Amino acid sequence: MPVSLFDLVRLHAPLRAEIMAVLEGCLDSGRFIQGPAVEKLEAQLATTCGTPFAVGVSSGTDALLAAFMALEVKPGDEIITSTYTFFATAGSIARLGARPVFVDVLDDSFNIDPQAIEAAITPRTVGIVPVHLFGQCADMDAVLEIARRRGLWVVEDAAQSIGAEDRGRRAGSMGAMGILSFFPAKNLGALGDAGAVVTGDAALAGRLKVLREHGSVQRYAHEILGANFRIDALQAGFLSVKLPYLRGWEEGRRRNAAFYHEHLGRLSSLRLPWEAPNKRHVFNQFAVRTPRRDALRATLEARKIGCAVYYPTPLHLQPCFGELGGKPGDCPVAEGMSKDSLALPMDPLLTQDQLALVVSAVQEEMAH
Ligand SMILES: *Cc1c(COP(=O)(O)O)cnc(C)c1O
């Protein structure tokens, strides 16, 4: 493939020796669960996110589940979140018997619409889960103001946005907790599944550490109902090796975005994602929008240029949430995005030749 959506083989190639040293260290120590590798990563993540605490867990999905368990979410609780996100944001709410209440997103940012949040609050609402989609923070001043005024907690789904900023505040550091995913395609990816919760609240951090060990403080004494949410020591070690490169990779992503803007910014039937004032966008995805999305996708695929639709069906229309009563027309902005958005190749190490191939294919298709 001349240009893949992202290329993990190329990304890891220069790190091979450092990665193999982590594996050898694990083999030599015999330590695969918890221990110093996990503690080291947690300290690095806390620094990266500007939070006092970070707790490594098994995935971004389990980070959400553990965060909601730490907040004692119970059946019947309502939690307001975006309909335009990856399934896990809402799946983790529903698995606790709580009700995800889906609201629409803003047309210019793919992120949750604060006015729609306000309108969706009921006496059963306990919290808000803004998602920082594609690498850019939601409008957190508005979300936090609503939460404060209405007595709700905020958990930020920062799975796609480690390193992003809103008025100088790091993604994940603004609510009661922030969740991170280290799925390989995220900006900081493990070599498998892993995740973390970051927080400024010592009590919540302590509770998360108990929850990830089956709710036990001392072995075989179970204080609360927990589960196995632990991160592998091996994955923690791999992530510690990769984390120092994250800022440089973000700059690569931002350079790609600037190139796309320079060469595709004047096409009348194409809308590009942009960085809002006071935000730092880390471009986990570069999703363009066009009424001719399916034609553009076919053209790119024919030229072996990677592209993907995130997301073809908003969550309020997913069959598994059918009994919540969502119907077409409830969230028109998100429904429109599911039909007109297409993610272009976005990888920190894209070459000028690759970028030029993408740009010329898009220009030719949009000239039709
Ligand atoms: C990737 C992702 C998750 C889930 O993370 P996993 O590590 O894959 O479990 C949750 N929310 C969003 C927005 C994501 O993109």
C-alpha cells in the first residue's frame, strides 16, 4: 500500500532495541504483573497529563468502567455523553445498568454540544462524559460550568487525545477523572491493549487501585466489588519507552495537518478539521467532510490510500441501545457526520511523497 492510514511497523522500527530490552528485563526479573514498571509509567503519565495521579489499567474501556465504578454509578443513573464517539464510552455506562443519554455534537468540532447537555439533564443525571474526539478537547469551560452549576461530575474520555490542551490545561486533567487508551492506533499506543485513568483526587486514585485488584486492599480480603483491570508490566514498560517520543510524534501529526490545510484548504466542497482558538489539537485523526464522501473513499481506495469512516453509525442509532428509544433525527449533526466524514492518512512519520499522493488524489476527485 503506498499510503496506509497509519504505519505501526515504521513507527516501531527505530525503537526495536529499546523495546526488546523491556522484554528481556521482564524475562530476567520474572515480574509480569504490577511492580516498578507500572509505577514508573504511572509517574510519567501523571507528568504528561498534568495530574497528581495516574492509575494504569488493562484498556481504555476498562478505564471507563473502573472510573464509573469508582464514582459508584448504579442502575438507573443517567450519564450524558456524545452520540458521536467510539462504542466503549457508552458501553461502559450501560454495563453498570446506568443509562447513557446521547446528545448531539457541534458541527465545527465533532465534540459534544454544551447546550444539548443542559437540555438533557433530569433529576436522575449524575455525570457528564465529554469525549475529546480525534485529538481535540471538547469545550471544557462550558461543560465544567454546567457540571458545577448542576452538581454533576465530569469524566473526560481522552482516549484519542493524550497531550491535547484546552486553555493550557491537559486533556484528562479537567474533570474528576480522565481516561486514556493505549490501543495501538492511539497517539500513544501499547503493543497490545492497555489504558489508564488520571485524576487529581487522591481518594479516587486509591479507589481505582483497589478496584483493579478485585476490590482487595489486602490479598483475599475484598472491600468493594472490583475486577481484574490491571495493566501488564510488559505493556507498561513498552509505553515508558514510547512516551518520551510522544511530543515529537504530535508535532509530526500537526505538520501533516498543516500540509493538508495548505493544499486542500481552498476546495469548496471539502471541509477540513481545524484547531479552535486556545486549543492544542493532536490530530489522532484528520477527518474531512464532503457530501461526496463515498466517491472520495472509492477513489482513495482504488489508489491504495488508506482512509476510514469514524463513525458510520452514531451511538443513539446502534441496535444494542435500541431500547433507549433513539431514532433518526434526534442528533442531526452527528447523523450528518456519519454520512459525510472521512479520515485521511495521519501518522507522525508520513513522508512528503506520501502526503503529496494523498493531496493529489483528493484534489482530482474533488475537481469532478
Ligand atoms: C479507543 C477508545 C476507547 C476505548 O479504548 P480501548 O483501549 O480500545 O478499550 C474509548 N473511547 C474512545 C473515544 C476511544 O477512541
